Amino acid sequence: MSTHARQPNLSPPRAVGPRRGGRRRARREQGVALVLVMGVIAVITVFVSELSSNTTTAFQVAVSERDRLQAEYLARSGLNLTRLLIAKEPDIRKVVAPLYSIVLGHGPPQLNVWAFADALLMPFANPAGAQASAEQSGINFSMMQGIKETGGTFEVISIPENSMINMNKPLFWQGDEARTSLAMQLYALTGGYQNQSPYDALFNAPDPDNQLTSRLDVVSAVIDWWDEDEQRTVFDPGAAKVQSSGREDDIYSRFPEPYRVKNAPYDSLEELRLVRGFTDDFWSTFVEPDPDDPRSRQLTVYGSGAVNPNESRPEVLWSRVCSFVSTQPLCQDPLQRQSFVQLLATARNILPIGVFEKPGDFLNFMEGRGGARDLYPMLKMMLGKDNPLMLWTPVIIPQEKRGLMNGAFVTSARIFTIQSVGKVGKATIRLNTVVNFDENWTPPPLTTGKMTGLGIFHRYRLD
């Protein structure tokens, strides 16, 4: 049996242990490096994201502040241009006087240029929109100095304060005469003289102070706030007289947070909120039905006491007339009131300019008389005597009241609410102002000053 010699293994020995350990260490080192890189990337990502967020926020804040500032100055431009327009009204009136004489047979009253301020000032507020509207006329606003695109717009609403019933102490009446005048107006406005008023529900439920406040209570409270005595005013609508009885502070002393009556004129419209009975429902019905539109207001504290028939809402004119002739059908029948209000609103749409040159012209309209070119005969001819809008009975003004009624109306305006709203991007700035243009204005005691051509501010508020 033969044997074979084993062949020697000439390959080098395999270093199994040491090589496996090196690979593990290399893999561990690679894993740690990957984690470190990912961590660094995550930190950088967070840092960059935070930096970008802060930068974006700062940029947006800067843009917002820029837009707000620009919107504020646009609102100021609208306000000042409207003041200039009102100041120039006498010059404009001279130009249109011949046309008035031809159409209406008499000279023009004060022109309500303020009512058209938004349209007249469009080239300054929105040049592109104005240019598009004027393309057919051949006017090129871009060629006019001072008119260019601003990146924003402004809108203007302007109304005379004597188009509303004045809740403040009247300028031209004193004592019981002043108190009676306001009492009759407010009582009429709130439906006191009607057989069935749509406002009855406002006075048949307790107010938030758990007090039942009637129409007569509201009338008394408004007057007691500005009259100088400390006795409560009591109004008798049947006799159209006022008297004093009891203490005016009694009701306010029972409030959870009691306070005293001011016994001085109102300084602002918002001060009416302190008067008994001026609940949210009352406020939204008579004071500010639309908080963003001052044209919806029926009450003011900036008027003289006289009412402007060329500018007042039909409800206000009805109330002022019925404060003198409360027993007549127009004042007691809700259907006649509705017909009168709708007729006057229709007339304003047909003739959006003042038609009453003097207070006597308005009294003629209320009596249903006048010449062919006066408003009542003109509407009767246009609408027809059987038209539902004409189905109200003209009033009969007693001779002894004609002088008082003539003094209760005025066909010119001197104090205006001007609201100018500037808009740039998402920024909106509203300027609410009350401007006095009365050339007979005198400064308060211990102060100096005089009326300027552009009026003086009674109120200036930026929202």
C-alpha cells in the first residue's frame, strides 16, 4: 500500500480576526460621520428656516407699515380735497345760477358739492379708473400736474350735520323753548305721535340695566344731560310743554356703576351712550344704523337746532314737521308717513340737488302748493295725482306757527362730517372728522383763533 506525501500549503495564513475588527470600526466611523453630517444639516436647515421666517416677518411688517402710512396720507388727501371743494362752493354756485333760474325760476340754494366729492375727486383717488371713465370725453388725466398713480385709493363720504336732528343744546333757543323744541322732535322721530308706531317694541322691554324706559323717559334723559338744572324734565306731548319734577340723577344712582348727569352740552356723538335709554337697539335704529356710513344717521350733537330740508333724510323732515302739527293725518297715519317718505326719496333720486332756495319753499311743499316749477306741483304732474306716492294729505300750517316753522329750517350748511378712507394693499385707514366752516364761529373762552378758509376741526379721529 503506497502512501502519498501531503502537499504543503504555500498560501499565507488568513488573518481572520484582525480584518473583521477593522471593518467594524470603519463602518462605525462611517455611521458616526453620517449622523454628524445629518445633524449639521438639520441645524443649518433650522437656522436658515428661522432666519428666513424672521426676515419674511420683518419684511411683511415693514410692507404693512408702509401701506398703512400711505393709506393714512391718502385718507388725509381725500379729507383736505373735500374741505377745499366745500370752501369753493360759493364760486361754483355763481357758475350754475343762470341754469337754476331757467329750470326752477329762482336762484340756487347752497349746492351740495360734498355729496359728489367721491366722484369729483376720482382723478386724485383713482387715476386709472378716472381715465377709463373719461376715455370718450378725450380728457387725459395723465397729462395733468399732480395726478398720478399712487398704488392706492381713497373714498370720501361727506354730509352736513344739520341734515339730522340735533340732540344737543340748541344755539338759538333758551330755557323751556329750547327744551320743548328738542322734546317734540325726538318724540316725533321715535313714533310718539303715531297711532301704531313700528318703534313701539323698543320701549316695551327692559333695557340692559333692567329698567323699563319709555319714549318720554328717553326724551327727558336727553334733555337733562345738557340742561343746567338738576331737576328732571317732564314732557307733555299733548300740551307741547315741558316742566320739571324730581331729581334727574335718581335713575343713574341705581345703576350697578352709578354716575351723575353732566349738565353741560354733549362733546361727541358717543357721549349719548351714557344717556338712559340709548341701548344697542335704540342706537342701531336711530343713531348709527350703519356704523360705516354716516349718511344713515338721524341724530347729531353738532347741529344748531335747525334742519336742512335739502339734505335731511325724509324721516327727519317728517319728524320736524310733525313736531309742530302733530294732530294732522300725515303725522298720525303710518301709511301716510310711509307714502311721504317714499315720495321724498323718489324726488331725491330724480333731482339729487337742492331745490328749496329758502325755508318758505319747503313749507309750500308740505302744504301741497306752489307754482308750476315748485317741487310739489312738479311731482304731481310727473307721477299723477293717483300715484300711491302722492296719497298723503298736505299739512295745514296754522298762521301762529308759520313763523316758528320758518325758523326751524335752514337751506345752507356750515358743519360737516367728512369720512375719508384710504386703502393701499390690505391696509385700510379711516379718518372720521367734523369740520366747521361757519364764518361767524368764535373761539371758546380764553383761547384765540379765527375761522380759516378750510374750516376748523371739531373732531378728528383716525381708525
